[in-house]
Amino acid sequence: YPSKPIRMIIPFAAGGATDTPARILTVKLAERLGQQIVVDNRPGQGGALGTAVAARAEPDGYTVLMTATPFVLSPHIYKNLSYDPLKDFVPVTQFGAAPNVLVVHPSLGAKSVKDVIALAKKQPGKLDWASSGTGGFQHLSGELFMSLADLKVVHISYKGSGAATADLIGGQVKIGFPGIAIALQHRQSGRLLALGVTTAQRSPQMPDVPTIAEAGVPGYDATFWLGLAVPKGTPKAIMDKLYRETTELLKSPDIIKRFQGAGTEAAPSTPEQFRKFVNAEYQKWGKVIRDVGIKPR
């Protein structure tokens, strides 16, 4: 193994924040394995459509799923999925992690996370914040923040990150939780202020920006993660090989640098660590979705 090309299902659109690091990894992994890896983008339903295709695939190691945080969100948002993410797949390894960033328009007058909290407490229900869409990671990152900080801020749901960002930098909405690549771009131009990263650790790309947890919301952690999984029943020897080759690649300075250019940190884990992490994320975000009142659709 492998004696023929491998299909890598990416259940998101080509060229996006999830697709780019996956393709960086795929090219190098193909070189190590000595076989072509064919990328198969299958976007739709927050990643659920492509994941369903992977779940039905023969468990022979020739179909690998590039999975990400929506893997544990979709089951709580969409009714009647044809697969169970915790039962129909076996985690191989996490390979990436990325923060979103709490940003504000300069006109808000907030210079820190605590300033945002203070302003929102003074004006419950008067401030608003933008996300790229209901049930997406930006939305849930923001809802977790509002919940832990006990804030009433109006959520404005947009159709995609581009529309949300346009209104953020235009000042029509004052607060957002975009991915780090967007935050970096508009922070450098001065159009947005970056006040806190959503991950438990600071980002090497924004080392001067505190985590939201250290800036005033203890226990807050919203990490957008990427990983590899295979259909249940895939032989252990094949899984072990995929794990070994992938984690060796993630030590490469070239991969680390290219990942960072795509807004992602290399974050390898063992299959067991990844399994426990996915299970914990499933429970955590399921509670947030229920608490927010997002109804399965």
C-alpha cells in the first residue's frame, strides 16, 4: 500500500481556508507514498455531502477524508445524515489548527476584549456582530464568546465570509470573528482592530494579540482544526502508514511555513489523541448549538 492512486475527499469548495492547507499536505504526502493523490472537492451542507460520500467508500485505504471542525457541527444542524461521524470513521491524525480572531471596527471605540465586554454590558441588545452564516464556525465562535461573557449582542448572519467582512470594514456592523488571514489583512491596513484570538494559545502570526481566554473570558477556546479520517474498517496497517507519513511531513520547516502562509499551524496528533479530541468537540459544539437554539434543518 499504496499500489494505485488515492482519492482525498475534501468536503469544501476549492481554494478556501480549508482546501488550501489540505492541498499543501496532499502534494507532499503523495511524494512520500509514491502514488498520486487525487483531490475530490465535494462541497455542500457544511461538509456533510462530501463526508457522506467518504462514509460509503470501500474501507481499503484508497479513500481518505480531509475533515475539519464542521465534521462535528453538521450532525447537530442537519437532520437525517446518512452517516455518524463518531461511528462510521476512524480518525488518523489532526494535521492543522487555526484561530479565528475577535475584531472590531475602530469606530466602536474598543481597544481590548474587556472594552468590548464593558460596552456590550452597558448597551444590552444594542450592539451587533457579523458572521459568515448561521451554524458556521464564525457564528459558533461568536456565540461561545457571548455565552461565556454573558452578553446580549445581536447576531447578523451573512451569506459567506466576503459579505460579512465587507460590512465589518465598512463599519455597518462593529464586531466579528473572521479567520486569521482576513483579520491579518485588514488589521495591517488599519480598517479593523484585532483584540483576541479564539484558540487556547496565541498565534505565531499575531504574537502580540492575546487569546480571548487570557484577555478576559477564562475557558474560552474555539479552534478550527483539520485532520484526516478513513472509513471504519480500513486496515490498521494502512491507517498506521498514513499516520506515520503525515506526521513526519508536519515536522518539515517547508510545510510549517506554507501552512502559516495559509493561516494554519501544523498540529499533529496520534490517532487516539485525535479520537478523544473529536469526541470532545462533538459534545462541546453540540451543547453550544442547542443553547443557541439552532434547529436541525
